[in-house]
Amino acid sequence: MYRGTTPTLTFRLPIDTGSITALSLAVAQGGVVRIEKGLADMTLEGKTVSCTLTEEETLSLSAGAGREAQVQLRVGVGGQRMASQVFTVPVERILRDGAL
């Protein structure tokens, strides 16, 4: 993902999203969670969960070699809790820093 952009992260789940009661998306870098989104920030449709990051959120990430971000989705269905694998995403630089 590029800093200063508004990417939409999409997850395909093995369950229907209508049964989800809790949801958390975490984006970490350098072992620190930099972006966290909850159920109210997500779009749920069928078996797909998607979330659009803001320009400010992607600007909070650092770019360059070895500066990948880790992304994980956690889902709650009633009292049951599940987590996705941790995905590694490269964070790419932009030439002019800051918001448009």
C-alpha cells in the first residue's frame, strides 16, 4: 500500500458476515499497532468484510525497505473468537509527503 492513499482492505471469510457480533482490524508496524478499526468501520456483505483506510491513517505508516505493515482481522460470533493469519504488506513511499 502507498502512504497517503485510501486503500480498501477486503477479507473473504468462511462464514456469513450476518452472524458477526464483534470485529477488529489491526495494522501494525515495528511491533506497534498503528491503525485499528472496529465493526462500525467495516462493510459486511455475504462472506466479505472490507474496510477503507483514510489518508491520515496510511500517512501514519513508514515506507522503505524493511518497513512492511502487518494486517490481521479478528472476528467474534457470539462468544466464539477467530483470527486471520497475519498478512505482511509492503508500505511504499510517496514523493511529496503529507495529505493532498
